[in-house]
Amino acid sequence: MTEHKDMPKETGLIENFRLLREGYEYIMNRSDKFGTPVFETNLLGETGICLIGKEAAEIFYDNDRFKRENAAPKLAQKTLFGEGGVQGLDGEHHLNRKAMFMSLMSKESLNEVQAIFAEKWERYSKSWETEVEIVLYDEVKKMLTETAFEWTGVSLRDDELEEWTDELSDMFEGAANISWKHWQARRSRSKAEEWLEALVEKVRAQEIHLDEQRALYQFSFHTNPTGELLDPSIVAVELLNLLRPIVAISVYVDFTSLAVYQYPEEAAKVKKGKEEQQRFIQEVRRFYPFFPFAAARVKQDFEWNGYIFEKDTLTLLDLYGTNHHPEVWEQPEIFAPDRFLSWSGSPFDFIPQGGGEYDIGHRCAGEWMTLDLLRVAVDYLVNHLSYTIPKQDLSYSLNDIPSLPESKMKLADVKRI
């Protein structure tokens, strides 16, 4: 019989503020302090558990032990995920909704979205040649907004681009902010959901005709496990769960640009081909911050490593910390793409967008697309453009969620080659 152990605890309401203030390092710092991959703390007004590491991830993504219903903090539901979306579902409803997303991730569909994004790089970079300098992050957000709308089948007029880019950006840039940015993000999500809900109604009424393979059509006519059409408000939420994450890839593109500049010897290897590109962008996703942690609730009482997990306890898995865990990654503080030559491919140790299995688990359905779009980006940054990096602030803070280079990567003297 396993001897039960007392779980290390951080107490006090101040932990809520420390979590937001320390950002990506909150769980790592306390795991180091206690010398354990698990500890208890105060999470957004309730007692919760924090986990880090590969073994912890294997437990966290066990559907018999954890559930997603009512797990995401309201801060995230009102801004990042929306209410009623796939991230908060379990069981057959989750499998049904996840299948809706995975049906879009065919080789043909992914090839198409890459081609769309590549066309944006061609068109935008041509205009960059007339500029003294550009802010890459701002440009890529617009490129990805155009890409997302075209690929999903949602119409976008030229005069709507700036507004939609800002609104979709608000949803992930202000998700973890408790200032006015949070309320701006909530307003942007409400406005976007209302517009998309009306659009779904028009599609169902056949007032709008579009390619039946597009996400807008597929989601509008998707049925739940009992054979009923999803409520239009839910379809709107799920459409935003395509549009918003695609635009959020701009964060990775910005860090990819930073890596190309700061690690030129590694970037030079990208010229050799797709395998080198793949390793480079995988290391970008491991090394730089993106999403800090994933949330779930204990499904039923269980014991792990002598610790008791009680039913309904909110639990956070440290994504960034697991990607930097010294027991998993040799010299995790070093940017080294070739580490992926020997990576086992485990779904639990490399989890920048969540872990577990794709079909039956909660791993991000859009991860393949992220990789494909980043390959397009790094190919252009290394092989198809020449530019200089003017003096700027290239630092980034692990206290900010999401984190970005302070100058958002300014490029000067851009020329196509």
C-alpha cells in the first residue's frame, strides 16, 4: 500500500497575483522550491494543483482521471476560448466536436492553407520593398487574418482587414490581462461571435453559397451526437477557435524571426531543406514561450506518487516548464534544433500547444497547421528575403502572456530574392 504524502502548498490570495505576475515561470519556480512536480496553491480564488513534467503530463491527459468541463478560467472563456467550445468538452461530445476539427486537417487542406499563406508572403513582401522598415509581427497578423478567412470560407472585405485583425488579436493578447486589455478582448469576442452567428444563420438559410469543403459550411451543418445541428452561437465560438489560433501563430513567426537573427548558424541549416526547417521550427516552439499552461479538473478521486487528487480540483499543467524540464531535455536553456534528431516523438514531453493524443485526447487539432505555416514563414525569412535588423529591443519577458520581443521584430531594407 502506497504511503500518502502531504502535497506541498503555497497559500494566500496573493498567489493569484503572483501567478499573473510571474507568468510562464510561476509553476517552474515553485516546483524548484519544493523539489517536486506537484504542489497545491490558490488558483483564481480556489484551491488548485499545479503539475510539471512528462510523467505529470501523462496523468493530466488521462481522460479517466481528468475532465475539461468548467476547467478553463472565466478570464480565458470570455476572451480566448469562448463558452461552449471544444476545449471544455468531455466524452462523446468532445470526440464529436474534435472530429469536426480534425476533418479539416487533411493533407490536401493543409497544402492549401500553406499555399494561401505563401501567396500572402509574396504580396506583402513586394510592398515591404517600398518601406524603410516594417514591424513583422503587425504585418504577419494581417497576413494570417487574410489566410484564416480565405481558408475557412468566411468573406473578408479589404476595408474590414484592420478591424478583424485587431479583434482576433485582442482575444489572445488580452486573455491573461486584468487591465483594460481584458475588457477590450471581451468586447472583441462578443462582437465577433455575434457577427459569425448571424453569418451561420445565413448559410443555413442558403442566403450565402460557398464551397461545402470550407469550415464555415462544415461547421454550420455539423450535428452533435444526437443528430442535431449545433446552436449557431456554438458554431460561432468554434469558428473563432479556428480564426483566432491561426492569427496567434504570428507570435511564433515573430520568435522564428528572432531565432533566425540570434542563431545564424542554426538558421543557415534551414537552407538545406524541409527536415532542417522542421527541426528549427520545432525548437522555436520548444524554446520560446507561447501558451503557459493547460487547465483541467479531477474527474474522480485518485492517487499519484503518494499524493491524493480530490474530485473537481482545478489542476494546471505547465506547458512551458515541461518543454524546459531538465529531466526531459538536455541543456533546455540552449537553442539547439538538432535535439529533435533524437526526440522520441512522445506526446507528453514536447507540449507547446498541449499534449496527449489528437483523436481521443485534447491535443490541439491545429498543431499540424501551425507547423506547416511556420515552415512557410521560416522558408521566406531565410531563403526568399534579404533584410537588415535595425537597432531595437529584442528582449522578451516571461512575465507577459503572451510574450513577444519588445520591438516585435523590425525588419529594414527588405528585398525579395
